[in-house]
Amino acid sequence: MYAVIESGGKQYKVEKNTVFTVEKINAKSGSEFKITKVLLAKDGNSVHIGSPYLKGSQVVCEVLGQEREPKVIAYKYKRRKSEKKKIGHRRDVTRLRVKEIEVAKG
């Protein structure tokens, strides 16, 4: 069984015990977090497709911790203008593990 969920404007394909990172969520490490934006769920031969989301369905995740991704460098340069700029940023992310996928029958 797998599901396609949406979190932070991005879509993720998840299965049970999948570990993945999403945009920062305000949740403590070790707590449970429920994602209700389930776009699609497949269980055996049956496929459930939402429009846009499946009502009553959710993915229960365990919060593993808050992290920061490696620095991303952006270098801007304008020729013949003597203009150079080096900027960078690190994205705050939350690491999650899928505990179970609950699909509403109907």
C-alpha cells in the first residue's frame, strides 16, 4: 500500500516506514503528526483518487526531528558592471517516518 500526499506545496509518494523530509512543521521530536492532504492511495488492486484530496483519509507520521539542509549557494553576476553577489541559504526541514496510512472507505 502506498499514498501520494501533499505537504509544503510538494508531493511525496510514501509507504509504511518510509523516512522523508518536508518543509518545517511545528512539532516536537517523537510526537505524532497527521497529514490529511492525501491525493491518491493504492491498496492492492484498488486505487482511490481524490478530487483534490481523499476525504477522511490521513497518513500518520512520527516526527524524527528538525534539521537544516546543506547550504545552497546562489552567485549573481552582471557583466561589464563590476557587480557580483554571492548569497546562500539553508532550508529548515522536518524528518518524518510513516507509521500508517488510513484510507476512508467510500
